[in-house]
Amino acid sequence: MDFDLIIKGGTVLPMTPGRAAIRDGAVAVRGGAIVAVGPAAEILAQAPAAEVLDAGGGLIMPGFVNTHTHLAMTLLRGVAEDLPLKEWLEAHIWPAERALMNADTVELGTRLAAAESLQAGVTCVCDMYFHAARVAETVAAAGLRAVVPESLIDFATPSCPTPEIALERQRALLERYRGHALVVPAVASHSPYSVSAANLVKEAELAEEFGAPLVIHLAETRWEVEKITAEKGVTPVAYLADLGILSDRTVAAHCVHVSDDDLGLLAEFEVGVASNPVSNLKLGSGVAPVPQMLARGIKVAFGTDGAASNNTLDLLRDAQLAGLLYKGLSGDPTCMPAHSLLEMLTIGGARVLGLADRIGTLEAGKRADLICVALDRPRAVPLFDPFAHLAYAARSADVRHVVVDGRVVVRDRELLTIDAPALLADVRAVTETVRAGVSG
Amino acid sequence: MDFDLIIKGGTVLPMTPGRAAIRDGAVAVRGGAIVAVGPAAEILAQAPAAEVLDAGGGLIMPGFVNTHTHLAMTLLRGVAEDLPLKEWLEAHIWPAERALMNADTVELGTRLAAAESLQAGVTCVCDMYFHAARVAETVAAAGLRAVVPESLIDFATPSCPTPEIALERQRALLERYRGHALVVPAVASHSPYSVSAANLVKEAELAEEFGAPLVIHLAETRWEVEKITAEKGVTPVAYLADLGILSDRTVAAHCVHVSDDDLGLLAEFEVGVASNPVSNLKLGSGVAPVPQMLARGIKVAFGTDGAASNNTLDLLRDAQLAGLLYKGLSGDPTCMPAHSLLEMLTIGGARVLGLADRIGTLEAGKRADLICVALDRPRAVPLFDPFAHLAYAARSADVRHVVVDGRVVVRDRELLTIDAPALLADVRAVTETVRAGVSG
């Protein structure tokens, strides 16, 4: 039987345990799944392919997994900068969000985020926003794999006037997207300080009923820890553990201010931690103890957070920055070695999202989510070790081809699923109203 | 009289004090110098131009100034990674350097660095390496502005068997390149711990005789501070001050471990500080107190350091990282605001190198060193403020055109002065010997 697609002409980095790089390797795809990984000569001899993608002497590897973002917030990129956190959030981001965000603009911002993500080599994201049905449609059309939750807060959101309506929307989403090829429907509760204990428990029950991820912000700022500790007598992590809602399906974003006991709970309940190094630095929130999490076997990987606090969705840049940050702060250049960073960008991210059986490595049986990284710029020579190159020298601009679920979505750095010039024009037109407010 | 070159079709950011962005602006160049900056309609009405460069709706701004690097060490990019500092340096970098570096390979590595720098929007660098005569020829041919010193250490270097010969070579370089359009000849002393007091004084006298920059590594590691303090009874900064060799022509790289008194000396003697955030983090050296330096009025800007410890010459990335780092470590999101970062990348870097009368801003009378930054990718929309865009969202891959001293050296992201494919092939061939050593 013929292959649908063969990716060849480069060095394959399968990211499977113990499997070395395959020089002049190839990956064969059928029905959206990887069916063979090996030397190109062997793969090409097995069967012809309907489509061939040439890596042009670059690297062929799993796509990057962005474990935490707010896709549609690309529309608020750069709307306010260099301000104290409270002023930034309350005087700028929230008003802009209220003024701008409806189902149509969420769709537009999500499409912009999908375009940016795919071109940066990100093949899977975990979103956390509103109007989730529109988000799901949009990422599916763009060909981006995504965990898509509708978010619940104890007050009105852009899509749900009440938490009760949010719960209904969440259930509808979980039913509609069950078993979807690209969209993993999920539940999101904003945070321990903005959702009541009763609603948090309802959320966890809903997620459990559907075996769905439960996404939540957790221990992001010192303020949050002080508030919860004052009100509940325990840390935010312990509070969620006491409520019985932590599980191996929990995706906890941030976990910056966590105690040693908190780390023990995250490990015990097999919580997935989405660390957002750039956003945490930019907002002055702090630095999460990621090396300590890794040492304790906690599932931890990186997220960009939303573009309002990053300002990009360039996960490779953020992971590289994290690697440097932890070496510098620990004073230990052996901390966070290159291969470990690359694992976090791929299979580590898949584990955090509960998708390690489907994506994160290149091996037969997994879905075909992969990227080709070009080695055609001066920064790519000399190249002694591909992992070191990716961890310290490569840039997202080097991502040349992107395949998600077996579909070529970026070829020669250009999007095949989105009309980029039209998209950029649409965003400029819609955000002109926000700009007028900013300038005025 | 006609213009040689007009750059138009974008928003001009002159980076001059108080001068706002010029929408639909233009820059006119004659004889390598800027002769007019203003609205495009006005400039175009003044005279025709032999050559027109279109920014395609992007930003037109001064090129970036890399205040500290070791150009030829691009050949050692990634040769050893994730190792303790002493092992990395003594068991890998030094042996590879001894095996690989001669006049021809220094030329090759310098050409590679020039290619990478120009494509990343860097129009001026401060080098610190050996075989300076070859470095000077190479950067001049590439069209890159550079401060080029021959380096002195108290033992044999790849180019000079003794310090006495290094002093002779330094004098010859200073004489030969006096008044050169692109090359600023300079003196480099490796560090307070590797050059004797007598030689440091001779170096400073030579630099003073020619009015040349004196480049030196200073207070990079805790080890250095402890060693100098034990031997001299004062900190490395105070030791150089006591020797009488600090001046407004000193370019001091690193200054990570500096006391409050050291900061006072750096301010008093108007020393230029080249901070290398990525290298300092990657080697576990620490974090320089850059915000404190800025607060005290010390001239401070960014450098990449050599590619062996970075691993790129992507100064924009490094400055962005520094901005995030200082916000995060201080817990204050107002620290290192966008405009301040952009000043450090341009006019601030020029000040550190003593070149602020020649480069760093776009204004009549300065040399024409400028870049056009494209706004054609998803990360460029929406765009509320160009400085915030450059500080948080732009990538060096967005650098589309580069002009140095009035010469177009990069057009549509391609080098005009260097045959990039041939260069990459040459580097791969030469470093194959190093790779064999690494693998073996």
C-alpha cells in the first residue's frame, strides 16, 4: 500500500528514548499516522508516496508543544507595555478585552495565533479562552492540533454571562469534539482565586466524566499565594489538592510560587505543569522552580502564555531562554542540558497535556506531527550536535516545513491553510479601534 | 546634487533624543553619510537618488551595535556544551582553539561572523581576538563596521609568541588603520588576571597615544574577583583604577561581579561597559547589575560574547532576553522599558565604543548605518508601538535590508558582500577536523 507522504532529505531526530539521530533518514505517513521511521533508503524502497517533502539537508523532528496560551489574545499584543502589573491588567488589558473580544474577534485572533504558531514550529497548543466552539473550528481549519477548553470564572466572561452557562457550554463542547482528529475538548477553570470551591469541584467532575484535561492557572503570583493562604489557610496547590481536584489530567499553568510541599503534591497527583518563563519574567511574577520539578519527576514543559504578556508564540525562543535562565541563576552550566530542553519542547509537552500516546515523538503508530528545521543560515555552521544547535543556535525562522496529523500546513515557511496577507489586513483593521483608544 | 541612496517606504525611528517616529519617512545618503532624514515626500522632492531601497512598509532605524564579541570563535560554535566551566574551557575550547586557529581560519571564522551579524541587523561590532590584521581586512571586505584590536596576554597567543610581539602588532595595526572608513583599530588586554600590571600600563599608554579604544574583560566571574582581591587587596575594577588605566576609551566586557564602589569607579572614569547577558547565563557566571549601571549614568550596552558561549551573534535576541531577565529578577515590569532597550542596541552601544559622534542615530552628519525591519509576519500585528514591537516581538529574521557606511550589504535578507553558500561549505570543511576530534 502506498504512503500518503514521505518526509526525507534530512537527519531525523525521533526523540524516542535511546534512539539516536538518523542521518539521511525519512518518515513515512499514511492516514495521518506515522507508519515508518528509518534510513531514507529503506523507507523509499518500501512503497511509493503520493507526496514527498524534502527537508533540504535540515533536521526532521517532532513539532513543538505549547502547553499554555490564550490564542485570541494575539489581538492584544503590545497594547500596553512596561507598566505595573495591576495597572497593566486593570487599566489596559481588561478594558481592551471587553471592548474587542466577541465570537468573531476571538476567531480572528485565534487564526492569527494559529498562523504564528505553525510558522514557529508549534504543532500542538493548549488554549485557555472563551468562545471555545469558534476556537475549535478555527484551529481545526488551520490544521493546528489543540487542547481547547471553554473557560469558567465566577463572573461574566466574553462568552458566558454566568458560571452555569459556562458549565453548559463546556459540556456541549466535550460532547461535540469527542474523538476529533485535531481538537481535544477540555475544561478550564480560571484560577483558585476567581472560581469558588463549589464550581471548582463541578469542573473537576465534568472533566473526569469525559476524561478531559482540566486547565487552571495556579500559583502564578505572590499575591495569589498570600490571598489563598489568608483565606483558606493553605497554599493554592494544597487547596486544590484538599478539594480533590488535582489529577493526572490537570494542566496547571505557572506554578511559580510553590513550596517544597507543593512540589510533593504536584508529583503525587501527577499534575502537568505548564511553565511560562517569558510571561513570568515580563510581568515580574518570578521564576518557577523548573529544575527542581524535573528532579522530582514532575511532568513539566513550556508555554508562551498569551501574546499580551510575551509578546509572541515563539516557543523555541522561550525554551532557549529558560535553559539559559536556569544555568545563570543556579550558577551551574550543566543545568537544563540541550537534550532535556528538546524533550520538554516535544514529548515533555505531550505528557503535560496527556497526549504522549498520540504525539511528541516520531515513531510508528503516533500521529504525524513534525517539522523540518533548515540548516541554511550562518548560525547553523559548524554543527557538532543537533540538540545543542536546536537549544542554543536555531531560531523559529529556521522552521521550513510543518506537518500536523499528516497534513502539510507550512511549506517553505509559507502557510498553506491560512491566507496570511488577508489575515494581517483583517487584524490591522479590527485593532484600529483599539489603537485609536491607545493613542487617544 | 543627487543622493547616492534613499531608503524609504517605512516608518523612520531616528533614535535621536525627543525625535518621534516619522511615518512614511525616508533617509538620504551621500558619500556614505546621512544627509537628510524626514518625511519621504520632502526627501524625494529634494533630489533624485542613484539607488532606492524600499522598506516595504517596515521600520527604518539605526543598525545594532554589538559591544563585545570574538568574531572568529564562530568556528567553535557548539563544539562543547552543558559542561562545568573549567572542563568546558580547558578540556574543549582551548584545545580546539589551539588545533584550529591560524590566520586563515581566523579569517574564515570572522567572515562567518560578519555574515551572521549583518543578517541579524548588527552594523557595528567590537571584536577581541588575534590576527587582527586579517580580521580588519575581512570585516572591511564584508562591509561591517568594527572595532578591531589585536589581543595581548602574558603568554603565547595564536598570533603572537610573546607580549612584546603583541605590542608591536598592536602599534602596526593602529598606524595602518588610522582614519579607516569601517575599521576602528584598537588595543585589547585579555584581563586583569592574565596580563601583568606592567603590560596593562603599556597597553593603556599605547591606546592613549592613538586615542584608541582599550578593550578588556573585567569582573566576569566570582573566581576572578576572588583571585585579584587575594593578590592585589582590591577588586579587579579598583585594581585597574589604581593602575591608572581606566578612561572613557575603556571598553570593559562583562562587569558581572561589581561592588557599589566599583560602579562608582566605572561612572567616574566614564568606562564603557559591554554586558553579555546570554554568555554570562550560559556559563553560569551570573547576572550583571545593568539597571543599577543605567541608574548611575554608566555607559552600558549589550554584547553577544563569542559564539562558543552564546551560540549566536543575534544581539536583538540577547537584548530582548536581558529586558525580560531584569524585569523578572527585580519583580518590576517597569524595569528596562522598551525604548531604553532600543537605545542600548543603537546609540548606547555607540557610546560604549566611543563612536556616538559617528553612528547610533539617524541624523544628518552621521555615517549611514541602518536597517529595515519587516512587518510582514503574524507576530507584527497588531502593532501599537514600534519600540514595544522591537523589544518584545520582532526577531532578527525580520531584518530585511542592511546599510553600512552608505553601502547596501544585505538586501531582502540576502548578503551582497559574501557568497553565503560557499562560506558555509568552507566552514563545514574546515571544522570537519574538529568534529572528528569531538566524535572520537
